[in-house]
Amino acid sequence: MGAIRATKPRTAESVNITQSYTTVSQSVKRDGLLGRTRWFYLGLTTVLLAALVGAGFGFVLLGSSWFQLLIAGALGLILTQFAFIAH
């Protein structure tokens, strides 16, 4: 069997692409765009916890009702957001 893809020698264009990436990467790091945003995630987690507690209270207060399906949908959205944060 032959090669899966043909290999090509390096050209000036491929070297320029590498240099362009390096330049952009250095400028992003220099400007601090990859810094952590701890306060944002702390605030988001606080809001999500409040929403989770509120949905739990709503679930209990509604009792055995079809309206609990609405709360279940809200819980699905809230828990998905927690999954995004944990990821």
C-alpha cells in the first residue's frame, strides 16, 4: 500500500504560516487575553447555585403536578451550565 497522503517539501508559504501563528500567539499572550477570569466564574457559579436552589424549592412547592415538567426542563438547563463550568 502506498502513502495515505503525498508529502510535500516545505515551501516559503508554509514557513510564513508558522511565523504568522507565532506572531499572533505572542501578541495574545502579551496582551493578557488568556488570563483567568475568576470573578466571572465565581459570579456565574453563584447565580447557578441560586437558580438550582430556586428550582428545587419550586419542585417541592408544586407537589405532584404536571407543572413539575417545567421545573425539570429548567433543571436540565441549569445542570448543563454546571457541566460547562466543570468541563
